[in-house]
Amino acid sequence: MADREEPAEQSHEGISEVPQGQPQTTMRFYPHMPVGPVVRGLRMEKGLLLRQLSERSGVSVGMLSQVERDVSNPSVRVLSAILHALGAPMSVVFGPSADSVDEEPDFVRRANARPILELGHLKKELLSSKSPHGLQLMILHIERGGSSGEHPLTYPAEKGGLVLRGEIFLRVGHQETRLTAGDSFAFGPSIPHSFRHAGSVPAEVFWVIGPVSLDHQL
């Protein structure tokens, strides 16, 4: 029996070519592939029903249905939980840039070919190259009011980063601190963590996610 789809509660927001709060330049940013078809394709490849993916990810069937139909803009926590349950890295939802050149080395990501994933007040700008590796590199653009979501994130990989601009509050485990431009951080796998915007200007954070640690798989 097919999974029952629930009505949408939130409209899907579009992707802007240049992050808000950034100066206009000649650099072009490519939008990501729609998240819904990617999630649905991965689920179908694994032969999972929505109910089964819901049990693995902790995300409700209704929310999963909305995400797959691109009628809901998932939070960072929700999208991370879905992709982790599907055994896929965050980079799969970005997709290839429209002007990628076949002769380009696969270990390079050019500055004018960075896909962007928009999640409400948070945008993720992909820096990782397309070569097969476990390292994920990105820049988080966090607008005023932006955060990683209501609930802490957990992921079985080491994370680290550097605040490039603005300020954020970063909570790792039971500790929270305010970070400003130039501050860096790193912490181990599967530690609950969250972040939120601070200050008066949009924040930019260079964010690194290491390979998944098999010893910390959920």
C-alpha cells in the first residue's frame, strides 16, 4: 500500500543566485537541484517506504512527504537526519553546476561554480570538489534570525570551522560560546551541537565535516 501523503504546511522557497547581504560581484552562484527528487530517488534506490525512512530518521511521514514533493523547506536538522538515514552526504542535494567543464580536474571546485542550498535564513555554499572523498567543505551564510534549528544536530563525523564574518553562538554538548570573525572551532563525532546568528550583520562560517566515523554510527 502506498504511503499516505499529508497536505503541505509550508511553501518551498526559491534559490537566489547571490546570497542575501553579500555585495554584488561578477561571481555567479548556481542553484541546487530540488531537494525532493534527490531524497525520493535515494529512498527508492534503497527500497524504503516513507514509513521505514521515518523510523530510521526520526522525521515524521508527513514531513518526509512534504520534503519529497518540494512543498516544505526542511531545517538543517531534518535534512541532515534524512540524509544520514539514507547513508548520503549533504553534498548530494547540491547537484552539478550548469557550466561544469569535462576537462576540469575533479579535485577542484571553481569559485564561479559553487551551488547554493537555501534553508530559510540559512544558505549553504558548496566548496567540496566532485572527486570521491569523505570531506565536506562549505560556507554557511547565516542571516539575522537564522539558526541550525530548534533541536541540536548529531552526526557521526568530526566537524570544524572558522567564522569568516559576523558572529554566531555555537553550542557543543552542554557548552555554548559566542564566536566572532577569526575564531575557529572543532569537535568530535556524534556530539549534539547547534548554532544561531548573533550580532547585527549576516554571518559567514567556513564549515568542515569529516568522513563518517564507523565507530560512531547511530
